[in-house]
Amino acid sequence: MSTPASTPHTERAEPSGSAARARGLTKAYGSGETAVLALDAVDVDIARQRFTAVMGPSGSGKSTLMHTLAGLDSVSAGQVWLGDTEITGLKERELTRLRRDRIGFMFQSFNLIPTLNARENITLPMDIAGQRPDAEWLEHVIDTLGLRDRLRHRPAQLSGGQQQRVACARALASRPELIFADEPTGNLDSRAGLEVLGFLREAVDSLGQTVVMVTHDPGAAAHSDLVLFLADGRIVDEMARPTAEGVLERMKRFDVLHGAAADPAGGATDTTGPPGPAAAPADPAGDPPADPPAKPTRDDPSPQD
Amino acid sequence: MLKATLRSFLAHKGRLALSALAVILSVAFVAGSLIFSDTVARTFDRLFASTAADLSVGPKDDLDESVPTGRTPTVPADLAERVAKVDGVAATHVDATVENITVVDRDNDPVGPTTGAPTIAGNWYETERSPVEITSGRAPRAAGEAMIDADTADKKDVEIGDTLKILAAPGSFETRVVGIVTFTTTNPGAALVFLDTPTAQAKLLGGENRATSISVDAATGVSDSELKRRVAADLGSRYDLETADEQAESAASELGGFLDVIKYVMLGFAGVAVLVGIFLIVNTFSMLIAQRTRELGLLRALGADRRQVRRSVLIEAVLLGVVGSTLGLAAGIGLAAGLIELMGVFGMNLKSTEMVIAWPTPVASYVVGVGVTFLAAYLPARRAAQVSPMAALADAEIAGVGRPLRVRAMVGSVVAAGGAAALVGCATSSDTSTSASLLGLGVVLSLLATVVAGPLLVRPVIRVLGGAFPAVYGSVGRMSQRNALRNPRRTGATAAALMVGLALVGGLSVASASMTKSFDDQIDKTLGADFVVQNSSFMPFPTEVTEKVEATDGTGLVVRSRFTPLKLRMPDGKTVETTAAGFGDQLDEVVKTTYAQGSSARALAPDRLAMDRGYANDHDVRVGSVLPVEFPGERKVELTVAALTDNEGPEGPGMQGGLFMGLGTLEKYVPDGQDSAVYVNTAPGTDSEALRDRLDTALDPYPQVQVRDQADYKKLIREQIAVMLYLVYALLGLAIVIAVLGVVNTLALSVVERTREIGLLRAIGLARRQLRRMIRLESVVIAVFGAVLGLALGLVWGVSMHQVLELQGLKAFAVPWSTLVAVVIGSVVVGIVAALLPALRASRMNVLEAIAHE
């Protein structure tokens, strides 16, 4: 199945080429009879300066898609490009450098290094690379995310929402070609979640960044320009200018078609690693998880988020 | 609950293995030293029991020869005939056996052990008690014939028909080897030379009617003690009578000194291993419990009470102790076997097959192993019991980190104050024994204080130590520094293991450097002679040597010196036993002495005596005091104190108390001694290098003595002190091995705890190399922290030890900076080595799995 995944839908001038693309991207776990396909010959193009959301039921392969596009996981077959660079076939060291210099990451939780303060966390990828951050840009990002008065705080002194904002700032700070956000709102209450989504939207609209977000929350997906729906390791549909209701409706159809039946690829993502917060909850339309208890500290007795 | 304990024990076996290694090392040293000394003791008990005569009649000698004088006390040989007539005596033998000889071959190379074991020459007679039997050739029958033991013959390629020269006190003589004897029992390492009885008496003892002792065999039915009673009744109390048992006992106690040294050294190692091991075990259990806080919380939530939780941890500790002790006991047997083999190198042919494992060995092993583990695990176990059921829900990283260190600060300061008081007391005390015991107390207390307060020092010290990291290594450096600060308790305990060993090394190296410098200063200040001829182990040598020196062309002034033990009754009523030196005239030309009162001329005059002013004050002695003195052989005379010296160190004349007299006085009362040193000045107009060459040539036939100038003499002293340093370095090695285990342990756990963090770092682009560097830097900063703390403590100890040494006259103080710097650099290496495995493990982690890790 081949789906043109990127459709321009705004009036703005479209930059040439895509930020990332994959052709025949296949990821199998195990081999022979017991092999499980997490991704089945996926073709996808991620448009530049767009906010793309990837949705799908648990086990649909959406996390695997993100991991392989980001060079975190190897592929079984197919090719992946980041800009003009083919990353399939790159060595571990080159992949590390690629992630460091050209990709930004946001995870669901545990995004920050607890021993470093907010500013140090934000500039970490550039520090690791031994590069000086672009000061003007950095200040701009910090102000945009409203982190000015939190820069000297350690992660333990920040609320969950603040922590995700710092992670967002880190992803933006080096002006990467592509930002991958893996369930960035999964651990936040709805207000903090909305705020983070607003910042991601802002990153695309005013800062000209490219964002790919994996989520199971239709409300979150509604903030994107384009939603890709994954099921059984394939892109089965897409929706431009999504609304929460529209996405929810589309997801419900999945449940009717696939959800009840035993899904052959159902356990795929779950077998990749021990179950943890990064694995999506089984119920795609479930209640948003509660914000983890903010850690009270001397400096910040009441989280202001 | 027991099942849960066992499961947990097995689940953490990797981590426990490191602790077990510490237990194994401690127990191995304890068991090894016990097995070794038991084995040696039994071997020698057997040797002495089988070779001692029923009764031995020897010269009476009340004075202990703490400094060898070369004297050989004798009894008249015809005593044998008199004793033979005593009722109940079956037979008597004349013994003429000496140890103060050197045997050389044709090339003047010494034939005999070079390990400090004696070369024994004696008369040969047939007896069933001989430890040897003739295995080739025949017994010596006339002057100029000798037998030698097979082990020595093998080692030095001596064969029947070879000529050997024996350098004995009365003079040197040549003999031809006519027979070889072989030990039928354990060879204690000595070289044996047998002569016929008249030759032995004449050439070894310097007189035909002399014997070193008379061996008496009892008639059937007469017990040894009965025999002793009867012989004593006949001879009176002029001689020293010893039964076989008594001889074995005194022989064993002589040997015991040497064996005790080995035993104490080994126990010292065991002590260090135990001490350092405790930190490792405490740390391991603390970490295991921190790691399992949630699990323990769950157990508590499910209804386990505190006692059960505590017991579960302690049972784990006991299991570890039992496993460690068992393996340690096995390792100890191996260690003892190794030592026994090593003794073979020194010529002591013990047999591994006769190894003795007496019951106290396993008992001590298990008491040490299980006891240490149990004690070390007790605090962590209590902490485990205090885990609240709520911990099942809490964030694991937070638990156990933030608890305030206030209690530690308080206890630490109180103990530190005690330690400081003791050390200050030690420094200001003027009495050596008070000072030494205060030193011991101070060392223990200050060590304890540093261990308790260590975690408090982590922050300030590591901030400074790792201060340059962010500048040099950027974020990687910053993260390593902060990781080391993350859990001060853990960092402190890990570093403490290294600290203990390095504090010992620091203190002892300061002490030895100060000693070396003091001796150097003393030699510079007091040694006026161009050359000193003496034995490197300060053993006396035959008069022939002195004669050769005097006869050498270009020799100017020659001043002889020798020692004697003596007993004095002091004016304060105390009777002291010490050693006095005797010097030839013109002492001032070769040894510069400062006098508080009197002069060399007065001190060396007949029947006069000089001593150190301080010693004299202690005993109410003044110039003019007349002291009753007893010399060896119960010679009682009175000597007048004619001078008091004001020497700063032990290299002044004399030994303890600085007693010395004229050589004429000494030789008058102790006629049968040997010279211990000969001071030589170059004759006017002679080149001293040329004289030295001639002296070396002249003394070539006497390999037991060497010619030394001031520089050589310093080197000799340094070598003596170096022996102590080798021991220090060996201790250091052991302490480091265990400390490395501790650092590995801590890092390995930290890596596991920080799995997600590491995954995140890798995801956002930290290269494997950078990750390894981060862990390595953390390891290095922990190791250097331990080293700095240890060396600082060691310096404090060193200063205090110096105060004690100063009371002994070793005034100079030196800090061996190069050693200390080397130790710090070494600790960097320790950090790097310890980080190897944990860093590799961290860098091999799968990024995705690490991120998803909980």
C-alpha cells in the first residue's frame, strides 16, 4: 500500500522536498515462522514546516515508525532519508551524530537529566557536540516557552508541564531539521498538555520547525496539520486539518474494523521492550493520564503551571 | 519470607559476588596465617623434640643479647667426663657449635644462606638425635676435613674434594669436603658444616678444653627432670641445665620471633582486608536496599513487619558470610601452601602435605567472615526495616538520598574532637609509651570520624576536585561531577574504602621519610670517618678483618667498636638491661659527639662510662655517679660516669641510653667479643679513592663485611627502612584491590539506576565514547576524593607519628611529596580501571530499551 502522505493544505509557500521520507520501510521482530511485522513496507513523506501527528491503536507500529525515522531503531528492509541523507545503513556513530545535530526529541516522561538545571538541559545536545548555541535563537526559544525565570532550576524543582516545556525548548534549541515528540502530553494534565501542544504548534507556525508527534489522544492530534493513521504496521488513512471529533470518529472505525479481532501484529510494539510509560495505553480514547505529582521543593513550593 | 530472601540473594548474586570477594580476601589472610604458623610450629616442634638431648648443660647467661656481640659463651669440655659419672647418665657428648662464622669457597663467594638464616658449624659425632645422616663420603676424622649439608652443597655446587674456607672468630682456616649429610627432618634453612671434635674446639671456640654445651643422655628409666635434678645436685648452679622439653621451648621461642613477624604481617593484611571489606559490604547492602525500596515497601504493605524485613536482610548477609568464609578458607589453604612453597626459596623445606589445619582455623575463619558480614549488614538492615509501606508507591531515586546528614555531622565532630585531642596529646607527651598509645587512639578515632563525616565532605571536596571538569569536558564533565555529588552517602562510603588504605600508606610513608631524613642528618652530623667497615646486618666479624684493615697501605687512623649487653643498677633504684658500645681512642676523629658534660677523653678512660643526658636524668645519674655493672659471665664491676652526651639521635655512640665506654674497659671485662664496626680514616697524603680500592681488595676474602663511605652508609640505612616501605606498598596493593571492587560496585549500581537517563542521553546524541568518559570521570573523581581524604588523614597521622619518633631522637620531619603525588595519580588510574566494566555496560545498553526502562 502506498499513500501520498503529505498534502499541502495552507497557502504558505511550500519549501521543496520533505524533511524525512521512507520507502518500503519494514520492521520485523523475530524471524521465520514467529516473525511479527511491526511495520509493513511503509512509504511516508514528512513535509517540512508541518506538524504531523501519527495515530493508531496500541501495537499499530506508530512508535516503531517514529523510532526508525529518527534512527533510534534499525530497519528490516526499506530505506529512510532525513532530508537528503539516507540514514538506513549508517553506522552507530553516524546515527548518534545525526540525532545530536539534526533531530530534536521529546519523550512522554523522563525527558531531562536530573543533575542539570533547565538551561543546561536545553543546551545539552549542543554542549555534547561541542557547539555554541545560537544565542539569539536560544533566548527567543526560552522566551517563547516562558522559561526565563526557571532556567536555574533543576528538573526536580519543576512541575511536569514545566519539565515538558524545557524538553520542548531543548528540542528546538539546536534548530533541528525534525522534532520527534513521543506522547509528549501523555503524562500531563489537560491544561499543561494543551500548553505543550500550543508550543509545538507555535514552533511550526512561527519558528518554522518540523514536528512529528506520536499520540493516542485525538484531542492532541487535532493540533496537527496532518494526521497519519497506522494499523497493523501500515498507513491506512490520513486526515488534513483534523478536528478532535473527526479523529475520534476515524479511530472508532478502526475499533469496529480491527479492534475487536485478534490483531496479528498486536503485540509487536510491546515485545520491543519491557512495558513502560513509553508504550501507549491500550485504550486510545481513554481518559488522559493524571499529571504526576509535582515534587515540592524549597524554591518552588507551589508549581505555577 | 525465607523463600523471598533466598530468591533475592540469588537474584543479586552478581553484586554480592563483589562483597563476597572482600570477605574471601579477609578470611583467606586469617586462615592462611593460622595454617601457616601452625604448620611451621608443628614441623619445628617435631624437629626440636627429635633432636634435643635429654639434658643439655650450657653456660649460664643472664643477659639478653639484643645486639649481637659475636661472643660465644662456653663451658669446660671436661665437664662431660664429670657429668658422665653422675648416676642415671648413660652417655655425654661435647658440643662445639657456633653460628658466628662465614664459609667461603675458593673464589671467596659465601657458601651459605643469603637470606639471613645462619650458617652453623659444629663437631660431628654419631647420635640417633642428629637431624642429618651421611649420604655420601665419610665423617671428618682429622684437622682440615669437613662435611657439608646436601642442600647447601647443591645450591653452591660444592662437591667432595672441594676446599672451603671457614672464617671463624679465632681465625680463618681451610678444610676439604670429605662428606655430604642430608637432612632427615625439615631443613630449617640453615647451612651446616661439620668438623671433627678437636678441630671444632680449637678452630671455632679457640681452645681445646671448650664446649658450647654438653649433651647428656639419660639411662633407661630415668626421666629428663630426674636427670636434671641429679646433674644439678652434682654441678651446683654454675651452669644452665635444660631438659629436652625446655630446649625445644627455647629454640621455638627463638624461631618464634621470625615466625611471629610473618604471622603479624599476615594478620595485618587480614585486618586491612576486613576493615576495607566492611565498607564494601555496608555499601553493597545499602545499595541493594535502596534499589529494592519499592519491593520492601510492597512486602511491608502486604503485611510483613519490620522484624521480618530486617531478618530477611540479615539472613542474606549471613548467607553471604558463609559462602565467603567457605571460599576464603579454601583460598587461605592455597595461600598457606603458597607461603610454604615460598619458604622453600628461603631454604626452609616445609612440606605442603604436612599442612596443619587445627580446629581454631575454620572457627576463626567463619567467625571473621560471618561476623564481619553480619555487622556490616546490620545498619542497612535496620534501615530496610524502616522502609514504610508507602515506599511501594514512591519514586525509588528519591528514597534514601535526601535524609539529612545532621546525625553524622554531630557524631563525626564529637569523634573527630576526641581524635584530635588524642593526637595533640600524643604530640605533646614526653613519654614514649603514653605518646604511642595516644597515637593509636588518635588514629582509630580520627579514622572513625572521617568515615562518619565522609559524606559531609563529599560536596565541598568534589566541587573543588571536579571543578575543572565542566570547563575541560563540557556537559559530560558537568554531569560526572554532579553524578558523584548525587548521593553523598554512597560516594562517601565508596571513597572510604580507598581512604583507609591510603591513610595508612600516607602516615607510614611520612614516618619512613622522616626516619630516613633523620638518619641522613645524623650520618651527616656525626660520621666523621672516611670509611666504615661493617656487616650489612650489623653482625660482628672476626678480628682478622680489623687486622687486614690496619695492614692496608694508606690507612690512617683506625677506630674499632664493639658491643656488649650489660646490666646496671641505677641511682633511682632501677636495674636496667641494655647494650653499651666500646670505642677505641680518638673517637672524636671518626664520630662527632656533642657532650653536655665531659669529653671523649674522659668517657673513654679506664673504668669510665658515658651516657645520654636525657637517659641519665631519667635515672638520676650524674657525672661522678658510680654504677654497679654486671657484664656477661656474671662479671660484676663498678664504673664511674664520666661524661654525658647531648646527641640528637640514635646514631650517636651506643644504643638505647647511649651508653658507651673505652674499648679497653669493654675488652677487659668482655674479652671474647668481636668487632662490630671499624672506622677508617685515610692517612695524610693518600687518595681516599685509592685507599678504598685497596680496602676492597684486602677484604675480598671476607664477603661478610663491606667498606662504606658516608653515601654508602646512608644507602644501607635506607635499605633497612625500605623493607618497611615494601610492606606498606603491599598493604596499599591489597587496599586498592578491595577499594576498586567497591568503586566498581557503586558505579555498576549507578548505571542500572540511571538506565533511563543514559537512554535519554544516547537518544539526544551522546556518543558511546562520551558516555564512557562520563562514567570514567565520575569514577576518577570518587577515587581521587578517597585518595585526597586518605592522604590528608595520613599526613595528620604522619605528623603525630613523627612526634613519637622525635622522642626516640628522630628529629627530622619529611613529607614524601613524590610518593603522595604518585598515590594521587595512582588513584586516577584506580578510577579509570574501576570504570571499565560499568562504562562498557552502560555504552552497550540498547537506547530504546533504556528509555522504556523503569
